[in-house]
Amino acid sequence: MRAMSKSELAKAAGVSYRTFYEWLRDPYIQTQLAPFKLKKNQHILPPGAVQIITEHYVIEVN
């Protein structure tokens, strides 16, 4: 897994950035991503966070 931007993940999921942003506000995802100490305005997500998000939302990334 590699670091990816939120917009790249939204595009891979086939949803708008706004929808993807709402997905990230889900309490379960916020709990899972808490150890990464992500900032609200952080554009690039670390590989571990990308893996959690893609597994939870079943997003295929190349």
C-alpha cells in the first residue's frame, strides 16, 4: 500500500470528494484512524490509513 491523497481515494471509490469526506467522519473510521493523528486538512494519507479505509469501504486501488 502507498500513501494517497483523499481525492485519489475518492476517485478510486467512484464518489465525490464531499461524499468521501463524509465517509471519513464516520465514528468507526475515526476510531481506526486515531493512532495516525491525522489533521483535518491533511491531504495525503499515510499507507496504513489508506489500507484501513480501502479495506473498510472495499475500494480497489491500483
